[in-house]
Amino acid sequence: MSYDSNGDGKVDEKYYDKDGDGKWERSYYDVDHDGTIDLIGFHSDGTRVASSYE
């Protein structure tokens, strides 16, 4: 799933369910909206909110 959090027409959040079980495993965030990934989220419980970030 891709998301434009600030409405500028550019995707700045991406969520991945790599094994197809309906739970998110990883997400990528461009927090300053410059086109570069700043944070990687890990979803150990499968929900949209990451359990930890790198």
C-alpha cells in the first residue's frame, strides 16, 4: 500500500505484506518529503503502526 501523507501528489509512505498473510511486515517513510526514505518500520504484530524503526 502506498500513501501520500501531505497531499503533494508524491508517495511518502509504503507498506509491504511480503508473505501475503494480510499483515504488514515492513514500511518505508519519507518524513521530510524530499523523495528519500528516512525511516524503515518493522511491524512485528502486523498492524499498520510499526513496532520499531530503523
